[in-house]
Amino acid sequence: MTSRAPAVVLTALATSCIGGVSPLECATDADCPDGFCVAGACHAGTRTCPALQPTFSSINRNLLQVGCGVKQTNCHSAESPGVGSGPSFAGDPYGALVGAPAANQLGTARGLILVKPGDPANSFLVTKLRLKDPADPLYGGGQPASSPGSVCAASIDVIAQWIAQGAPNG
């Protein structure tokens, strides 16, 4: 019987969270069978293609707070030295995005709006997410900076849909 114990333990570990912890409190992607794990929370989809609804709360919770370096001191966190070239997404970044001018310090285009309600084609957020160039002369590098253009088209389309609906806060 003791020879079967390690196999039973390995099977249990492979199919559930260690110690019976809920998937929402796990630390690895394997703990989230229908998605991926960030900061102890499971998110639907994949890191480059999160499952989003066309609402700000879904986009913020499942993309901005997860994939934009908000939980670490880099990218779009409040403490980031690089946040001067883009907005901080820490907490509730709705006001920092919707109707807000884009700094675009790494590109030459001026007069850009990060999220222009009703107009995804002229919203800098959509442009940056679709841009695959790490050093575009007009718009700077695509996002995320570590892998420009890696957010899947389906997720970007949901963001564009939210903006086309007027970018409501909800």
C-alpha cells in the first residue's frame, strides 16, 4: 500500500491545487484549468488572449491589471520610472485613459487621445495594442513593450467594441 501512496499524491497534485486551495488562490497556471494565474487569481483565456467582455471592468480586471505590469514596479505601475511615457494603470485607471491625451514621448504623432469614446480607430490604446513595431517613428513601440503586438486580435476587438459603445465606466 505504501508503494501506491506517491502515485496517489502525484495524481492529486496534478489535478488540483496544493493543499486543497481554491484555484482563485493558486500560484501557477496549472492551477487554473480554464485560464492562467496572476497574483494568486485565475483569469479566463491565455496571457496573450485573455477572455474579455466589452466593459471597462472586464478589460481593467483581465488585461490592464494583469498584463501591464501594474502589480510590479515596471510598465504601467504607479511607481514605474517608465510611466512618464504612458499612463499609470494602477487601481482604477478609467480617468487616466478615457478622453485623456496621450504623451507619446517615443513617437512624433501629437494630439492623440488614449481612449476616444465612440472612435476606436482614433484611440491610441487600440493603435498601441495593434502595433507590432518596437520602435514606430509615429507612435513609439507597440504594446506590451516586451512583446509588441502579442495581445490577440480577439481581445483587441473587444476593447474596440467597448470604445465604439462610448467607453462607459462599468
